[in-house]
Amino acid sequence: MLEAAPVADLTSHLGYWLRLVSNHVSHAFARKLEAEGVTVAEWVLLRELYGVPSLGPSRLADTMGLTRGAISKLADRLIRKQLVVREDRADDARAHLLALTPAGRDLVPRLAAHADTNDAAFFGHLTREERAALEGLLKTIALKRGLKAMPLA
């Protein structure tokens, strides 16, 4: 009879520690955004539109790693919140572009400040070298695994 392999403690896995920190970072940020009336996914779409006149849903879908249908649903929510508008494309009557409204443009810097304070709360104690090392390691893992979709939750 074969002897069962020993079962490692949860805390012996790097994934455990990564998930523990990630969950707390993400949850704290989501609460800050919720207080502003948006979700993390909505924030990402707003941020992608910030600083450009407009973008097509297909381009946003590619950049964010979502389907066009998911982008459409996000856009619909942001249009109802009067943060985004749909514009007709001059070169193609069947297509449209998404752009920030003035209210959306005004909101993005406030949301970005929440991202900065959240980052500082969790990582501000790290030295510049530790932060660079952590970022480098995470980027290396993402590259090695081909991870491209933006974290939206």
C-alpha cells in the first residue's frame, strides 16, 4: 500500500500569502471606490478613457482583457451614472466611441488619489528597493504566465 504524501500547511504556499495581501488590498480599494459610487471595473474603464478624446469598445475590450459585451455593460452603467457618453464615429455609422463626460473627467483624479493612498497604506512601509523588487518579481511572474487581463475585482 502506498503511503500518502504529506499535506503542506496552507501558509507554506506563496499563493496563500499573495492571496491574503491581494484580497486585503483589493477589498480596501473597492470600499473606497464604493464610497464614490463606482466599482473597480468601472474605475479601470474610466481610467482607460482619461486623457484621450475617446476610445472604441473593441480597443477597451482588448486593453482590459474583457469581451465587447462586458465593456458594453460597463459602459451602460457608466452612461447611467453620467460619467461616460457614447459618440457616433464619423467614419463608420454602425460603430461608436466612448468618452468621459466632464463629471467623469473630474472624478478620475479623485479615484486615482484613492488608489495612491490605498497603495501607500499597504506598501508605504517598504523601502524603494523592496518595492522595486516586489514589483519586479510580480511582473516577471505575470510575463512568464502570459497574464494580461487587468485585475477588475
